[in-house]
Amino acid sequence: MAVSPDVMLSGFDKPPFLKTLTVFDWIWAALLVAGAGFVYYRYGAVMDGYEIGILAGVVPAVIALGWNWKPLRTLSLLVAALSLLAVNLYGANLDAAQTNFFLKFLISSQSAIMWMSALFVMATLAYFGGLFMRSDFTTRIASTLTWAAAVMGLVGLFVRWRESYLIHIDVGHIPVSNLYEVFILFSIITALIYLYYEGRYKTRSLGAFVLLIISAAVGFVLWYTFGREANGIQPLVPALKSYWMKIHVPANFIGYGSFSLAAMVGVAYLLRDRAARLNPQGLLATRLPSAEILDEVMYKAIALGFFFFTVATILGALWAAEAWGGYWSWDPKETWALIILLNYAAWLHMRLTKGWRGTPMAWWSVVGLLVTTFAFLGVNMWLSGLHSYGAL
């Protein structure tokens, strides 16, 4: 009996992963290693052992991501090129942002972040336009705008990092230390996680829902910038002057972004389910992915978020022991982080052991967003504690 190629390549018959890599994959890896070598050559003298360890760990992680998700390579190269151009245009003069055309209107941190904000809002409108007009061309434009927004947001953060050192070496820090900076990080991470699933499942119809939460974050960034003038670079408080911040905060916001995406997919699931019952040939019933795909994306996003949020919580405990002398102090932020973990642990438990699917889990993911939002923002607004660094 003949055996199909698919069967032959299943399980242990598949070729080793490294043998599937192309010349371009190895060039990508070489570029990253060379870039890390340049960073170490240029800044190694001011990096401590932990920071060198972080750099050494990030390189293979990004190489692996680029091997498995090809669009990340283009994104990374664009971000690197624009960021290095901005650093070169600045030189040692922070005032160059007022005189150089490209810095002033395009790639200084503030300009890049404003471009990010505009592009995310445009992408949201384009996704909705494509959904309601049933236009694949419009949703392709929306996807391109989302990629462009992610590029500009990352450029803005990297250039802001350099600008902080141009102010003074004692002011310099990674830009994830206050609400302004982490809302930008949240927007970028949520967009990139969505874009991965968009490519993975070959559907752009979820963009209208996911970009809503990103546009809400952008609205906060704009209000915080123009209403509170909170976009200025400030020195770190002593407790934040730690290498832990470089890994704890990004891990946290992969969690926040994943949970938020899952909630918006849950909204899409509930709307599609209702539309399918009332009008099976209607817009939402026919344009949105199947209930099975929506349920799978929701599950994978929550599983990803739970993993990274757990890692972030453990790292936070280690940081707390170093900064405050104890691993856990029941600070409001710590307490609500535990509530988030327990909530999504219960969600995953019910799905994996009890087989819960569909509408109950979609509603649960939406309610979970309310819990997560309070832990993310509400604690800063209404509760005080050791983590009160980003009060409104």
C-alpha cells in the first residue's frame, strides 16, 4: 500500500528543523549576532553582567522567532534601520530634534509615537471599513497600516531610550517605567500578537475588534501627552533602577496584550454566535471566522498570556526581594496580579479538564478583561502602594 508524503513526514519522520532552514534564515541569524556584537562593542563597558546576560538571551529568542514567523524579520530590520538613523542624526546633541527635518517630523521618539498613534487609528477605521464593505483590499490596507504602526512605535521606544541618555547618563533607562511608556508598549505588543494570528489563520476580519482596544490605549497616550504633558522623560525612582525592569515589564505586557486580544476575540465570538442564530447569511456570520477558529485563538491567546504573566509575576517577586527585602508583601498591584493569574488559571482548567468551550468561555474572557484593566490601570488610579509609580 502506498504511503502519502504527509504520513511519511509525520511525527519522527519529519526532517530536523535545522535542515529546513534556508540561506536567508542563516543570514538573518548572522545579522542579529552581528548586531548584538556591535551593541556589546559600543556599550559593553557600561553594561553589568545581568544586562549582558539579557542581551545574550534575547538574540537566540529573536532568531528563533524570525525563523518561525518570517514577517518579524522585515519588521526588525526596518526598526533597526530607522532607530540607528535617528541615533546617528542625534549624535550627542538632543536639540537636533528641533532642527533636523527627519527627527522633527518622523523619527524622534515623540514624532514616531505620534505616527504610531495616527496609523493605529487609521488601521482601526480601515479594518471596520473592510469588514462592513466586505472588501479584502481594504483589510489588506488595514493590515499594512498596523504593521507600519508597530514599526513606528518600536522606533519611538528605542529612540526614546537613546534620548534619555542624551539628557544625562543618570537619567538614561529603558522606556518601560511609567504609564505613558507602557501604554505604548501595550499597543505594540497587542498589535504584533494579533498580526501573528492574522497570518496564522489567514483572516483579517478580527482586526476591527482587536484594533479597538489598541485605539483605546492610543487615546490614553494622546490624552496623557496633551492633557497631562506626561510624555517627558523623567529620572527613575531608586527602586526601578534595576535590570529586573528590562525583563519583568515586557513579560507582563505580553500577558496583558494576550489577555486583551482574547477578550476582543471573545466579543467577536459572541457577536458571531448571535448573528448566526438570527441571520445566518448576515455580515458577521459570514465574514468572521468560524466559531471553532475563534475559540482556538481565544484559548491560545490566554495560554500565551498566562505563561508570560506567570513568568512576570515570578520575576516581580525576585525583584521585590531585592528592592524591598521580601518576595511578597500583598501590595495592591501584587494582589491583583494574583487575582489575574487565578482567574485565567481557572479558565484554562475548565477548558482543559472539563471541556468547556464556546459562549461561557467567551463571556469569561470578556469579564477577564475588566479584571485585567483594573489591575493594569485602576490600581494606579484608586489604590496606593509600593507600585505607585505611574499615578494619573
